[in-house]
Amino acid sequence: MLRKGTKFTEIKGWRKPLEHPTNTTQAILESLSPSEVFACENGTLFFHQDENFFLSFGHSMRLPVKLVSRSPSMLLVTWVKSPATSGSHSVTLYHIELGSYNTLSMDTTTRSHYRFTALDSCSPYVVCVEIAGTHSFTCLSTITDPDVPMNFVVSSWNSSSISLFWDCPENRKFSHFLLTAFYLNGTDHITEEVPLWHKEDRLVFVLSDLQPCTRVKFGLQTVCQAGMESRYSKMVLNDGNSVHSSIEALRQTSFGSNNYTLSWEVRNTSSISMFRVYHQGALQGTTLITNYTVGGLLPCHQYQAKVEALCGDSVLMSVKTVTAHTGPTGVSELMYRPSDSTALWTPGTTHQSAVSFLYQLSLENGSPLQSSHLTDTELRLLGLEEGKTYVLDVWEKCDGQWESEHSQLQLDISSIGLTMVVPWSLPEDLQDDMSEPRPKMVKIVQNKLQEVLDGFDPPVRIEVATLKPAEEPDKTEILFMSFDASNTEEDIPLPVKDQLDYIHSLHTHNITVRDGIIYWDGPDVCAASKQTLCPLNSLCINTLGSYTCVCQHGYYDVSSMTPVSSYPACNEKGFFSQCLDKQMTGGMAKPYLTSYIGGKVDVKLNDGRCAVNESEMLYFFRTSRKSTECGTKRQVNKTHIEFQNTLTVTLTKERTISRRDLKVVWKCIYPRHYVCNAQVSVRMGWLYSLSLVEFNSSLQLVLTMTLYSDESYTYSYTDAITMGHEDTLFFQVALQTNNSFASDILLQVESCWATESSDPEDTVQGLFLQDGCPVDNTFQWQSVNGVAQYSRFSIQMFTMPKGLPLYFHCLANICGHEEDCRKVCSSQQRPKRAVSQMDTKRKQSAVVSAGPLVVNRVKSGVQQPFWAEHMTMISIVVGSIGILGVTVLSMSATKAIMNYYERLRLQ
């Protein structure tokens, strides 16, 4: 028998072994290939040799059969087969029991491995393999793994000892047990491991003499031993006494606008002297109970909280952390304004952009009618029925998840409005709420109703709510409300019945009150007249016994600026002009310019040396024939003199990017002279920048930006370009590298902006891409950003405040193959901001630029028509012929020009 530590082997009954084979044995060895015999390469001794057989002893590291895996019920062996031979290998499994070898299975396989299954745990086996073509029979002896122990529990414990109990494995085969004690600190990290061998028959273990505030858990393994080989089962864990002092289920149980409350659980608090609560890393306080409230905080904020359990004075037994938060404050001063059926409230949480409001409108019995969320502090409640009671709940919500307490308001809807029915229908132009003359008509009706209730006490303030067709044909229903005019702080509705009684008591001709409704029984003056009451381009409006005229939609009254024979003088878009002997005047309507340009406008006369006048409705100018006074252009020829004044309309400087502007040209032509003017252009150089980006110490990349004419990206601009507002410019930002090591590097365009100089840090910047997301509604991606070594996009052209050529700049980031370069953008566009606010300190990023680009008001490539500046210029021509001191005025071509311009604008 060989034992561990054996230095020599004594064999009796044989002659002394030889250290070298005989000639016969050597011939046999030489006739065999290395794959057919597994020689002992170290310390080989030959015990017996004859012509056909030899027996040797030694050791080898080239084992022909290996055990590669095992479990309590399985053994997996492999072997090396000869590549030159084929056939089946014979495998035999023996079970060793009481010193005898019992054959369990015999099998053949063509593979170089075999798995024995359904074996007994902790049992010795011998596996023998006869490898095909090697004339060798190799065996190995091993044991299977033991089963795990069962029912490992703590039977009892106190402050100084712990008793453990378990059952033996299911098949009851084991040699002994290994119990490991793991000593823990307060953060559950193991500070010491102590192995404890248990070889007793009684499967009970007591760990005694524990120090106070000790936390320990255990691991138990079955040990199976056969000869020199020992096998261990999987470890079964038991929490010991550590679980009794551990903080469990730490959570936030409630919150307010300035506080949050934490709760937790501990199985046994006998070993806990106190709990310490931390807020944002700072000690907040201590407690002996399992909950704590942290106060004095800001609303709608997240915080990190931590709770520690202590034993004795300062021994940390357990620690847990949790993310807590405060909520919104909630709304206050919830009230209902009956004049326009609007609920109003005061927000409690201010300076928090993530706060929204939620509401639910229900009937008095609790049946919900509507609910939604909004960001405004007013809510229109349309369709509330008189005589019913409603309940309105309003509350705040921050970050889409934390809600405040509800504020509740009960609404008792009583009749607060009055209705008048008049015997005429509204003209078509007045039925649309967006119609420009409708507010004028509402104001006229409101004044008439004010006259009807003029003597009511208290004094009345009338507000017209709506005008709509009545149920009877050819009649209109006017809904209006009356408020106490003596109270200027709030709207106090006046009693409906008192007002109806007052109107009835007046006995006014053509006014009657029936069933709570006021009826006007007078004539339809506008329809009854046989002649046209109102001038061209105006509407006739009944005024309860009389009429008035207002301009149609799109027409504006210019009678205050021009001598007219009838009122009002309604000109389309409010354009007017006069060419007098010593003065020229012209103008246009302010509402038209605001709607066309899309915001508040700046209006400049000629070169700006003279200010443009304005009234409530019009922008207008007055100039003399002297060109030196206000920049009036003067052109002469042999027969006529032409004076030209131009109003240039643009958005105010508050808007950096604009795509619409307008020039309106007034020309007064007097007999004598005529001359044409010419255009002058300026040549500008092309800016093209390359940026080097150091990706790592051995790789530098070149970043470029190129401008293209269309989406095919075949023709790039290399010189100064001129484009129009309708044109689209195509961009490509790309990496230039031929280095194969850079093949998996990606590019992401983060921000792009325009300046009116070649300096990318110019103080005035038109930002159209921010944080990888478009902030301009004409921006279109032509490729996916962040998935390749280039990014392509396009944008419709625009101008900037100074009207100078534009330069374009982009900040791009370089990403490695392990980074996610893509950006996820919300549907709502981000607010614009200057690029100086952006984070441009990223190491692997750079700015590239290109330009200049001139944006004209004329579409590039389109020949300019005779009337000058197609699409954005209107010319008004007035001729004046002087004969014997009498000036004759004539207006020509204006209507045709306006129609032509309108068609182009719609296109």
C-alpha cells in the first residue's frame, strides 16, 4: 500500500528490478508509437520482462485517463485517443465495497469522454478505459461527492452562545462534518473565518464564550474521505445570530413638502442600544424605535438616507441605505370664477419646473366626470349645468410621481348669465371666433347692453360671453353676464332675477322678457334697407335700433390717414399711399404685419434715419421730396422723377433666428425723369476648418464639416454661397482616418449653431441643435446620429439680427466602441440657449466650422422680377402729373401686385 509521505516501496518475492529494459523489451517499445503506450517517464523500474510481456513501475504526468468533473451522483472522465486509429473504446465502472470490486456497468463509445450517472454519493469507484488502438487498459480510482447536510438550524442562542443542529445527508454516507464560523462587522463583511471539525456522532454543535455584540453566521459541509482523497459537499449557510440584529425592510413610509418618514424592522432589539439616522451623509439624530422623520427640507427633492443599528456604545451591528424624497406643497386659495366658468388657485411649490397640477371634477355623489393634468393655474370648466353641484379636486405632482394632498372645492352652479335673442343672423365673416371684426362687434353689443342696464343699482359691468345661432332660424343668441362695477378687486355676479325684473319694469320699446330670456323685437336695420348702408369691403352690424359698419376680415380702416367720402375706408391689409405736391405718405396695418411675420416686429423706413410713425392700428410715414432728409431714393430720366420709400419689417431683436421678413416699397412718379438702379455684391472668402481630436496617446483623428447642396451629398460648397429663405442646406460632420485601429470609433454631433462672424464663440448665436436634439422645427436628420463615423442633417435657411453672412459651427464628440453614442430626444423641443452655456470640456471633442453663407430675400437661382424682390417685396406706385398747378393722383397696379404676392405667400 502507498501512503502519503512514502519515500520508497519494498517488493518481496521478486528479483531486483532493472533500471533499463532488456533488448527484447526495448524492441517491443520501439515497435509501438507514443500514442499506443503510456510510458512512465520518471523513475521507471522493470520488474518482469520476457519476449511478449513486460511489467514496469514508475510515475507519469501524462495521464491517459482523467476525471474532469464529479457530483454526488455523477463522474465524468476523458481520455486521449489516437488520431490514426478509429473504433470503439471500452469503459467499465467498478464499485468498491468491503475490499471487493463489483462491476456496475460496461459500455463502449466512439467519443473521448464518458459520463457515469445514477451513482451513490460519498462512494468509492474505479473507472477503467481500454482506448481503441493503444493495446492499453487504464484505470483510475476516485469517490463521488457527498450530499449536503439537512435541516441546518439554530436551536437556541443568547448573548454568549449559539447552539446548532442538523441532520445527516439523505443516504447517511459521510466521514465527518466541517463547520465554518464567519464573524461579521456591521456592514455584513466577513472579518474572520474559523473552521471547526465535527467528528462526533451527535449532530449538535455549541459555539460558546461569545463576546458581547458579536455577529456570526455559519456554513456546514459534509466531508467524505477515502484513503488520501477527501471530498466536500456544497456549503449550507445559516445566518446564526446576525439576522436578529440586522435592519430589514428600510423604506420611506410617508412624505410631506418639507419632510419624509423612514421605517424599518429588526427581529430582536434586545441587542440594539440605539439607531442612528443620517440625511445626505450627516447625522440627523438617534432613536430607540424603528421609525424616524427628517424635516426642514425643500419640496420635490430626492435625498440619500442611512440607518445604523448600534450595540453598546459604538459597536455597529447593521447599516442600510435608501433613497427618500419630499413631495409638493399642494395648491391653496382654490376658488371658482363664475364669469367665465374658471377655477383658479395659487401654487404651493414654486421654482420647480417639474411640478404640474392634476384635477378631477366629479358630481356631488362622487361620480367622476373628467380628470387630467395641466401646467397652468387656471382651469376652464365648460358645460357645467345649472342647478347641479360639482366637486373639484386639485393637487400638485412633481417628477410625475409624488403627489400632494388634495384641495377640494364644491361648486353650486346657479344661473349667473343672461340671454338676449335678436331677430337676425350673424354674417359669415362674424361667425368665426378668429375673425378680426368679431371683437369689434362684441364690443358694440356690449356697449348697447350696458345702456339697457344703465340705471340698475348697483352699477353694472357687462361682459359678453358668446354669440351663437339661436334654435329658431335667422336669429342670434347673445349670452352675457353682469357684475358689480363698484367692486374692482373681484368679479361679483349680480342676481339674474333682479336684472330681469329691472329690464321688464323699463317697458322699453322693442324689449320684452319672457321665461327668463330677453328678446329684442325691433327691425333688422341692415337687412331692411333697400340701399347699401356700408362702403366697399365692410360689414353692416345691427345695434338694437341702428347700425354700424366695420371692415371685413383682412381689411383695415385707413380713413384717419386719407381723405374719404364714407366711413370706414377699408383697404386690404391696411395699405394706403398719397403722392402730394410736397409730401409723400404711406402705411400698412399693424395686425397684418404681426400675423404675417409671426411676432412683435421692428419697422424701419429706408436707411433708418427717420422714425416710422404708428397709431393704434397703423404703421405709417410722411416724407418730403428731399432725399437727404429720410433716405428717400430719387431716380430721374428725361421724362419723369421717381421717389421711392421702403419700409423693412423684421422680427424684433428678441428673436435670434427668423425666416420671414418683408419689404414694402412706395413709389411716387412725377413727370420729368426716370432711371433704373443696379445691385452691388461683395466677394467673401470661404472658411473651412479642420480639428484634430486626440482619442488616445497613439491615435489622432481629423474632424471636418462640409456643406452640400442636396440630400445626395455629391456636390459640396467650397466657396461663399448665396441662398434664400426657402432653400435647405445639407451638413456632414465626419471623421477622416485611414487607421484600422479607428474602425470602431463613432462620432456624435452634440450641438450646432450659427454666427454672423467666423468666431464660433460670438456673443450672438443662433442655436439649432442642442445636446444632440433639434431645437429648430425645420431641422431634419439625414442619418442616425452616433452610430457611424459621420452624421448628416439639414436645416432650412434663416437670417440673423444684423443681416450679415452666416458661419456654421458644430461641436462633435468621439466615442469608443464600448460607449453608447446615441441620444434619446423627447417629442417636445428643448429651449434654446447660447452655446457658451454648453459643456464643451469633454476631452474627446472638437468644434468645426464652415462659411460664409449669404441669405437673400430672393430665392437663389430665380430671376428677380421687374417689381423687385419676389415673394417679400410689395411695390405701391402712384403717379402724379402736374398741370397748371393742379395735382392729379392715380393708383395703378396695386391690386394686381397684392394678389400676385398673396398667391406666392400661400405657395
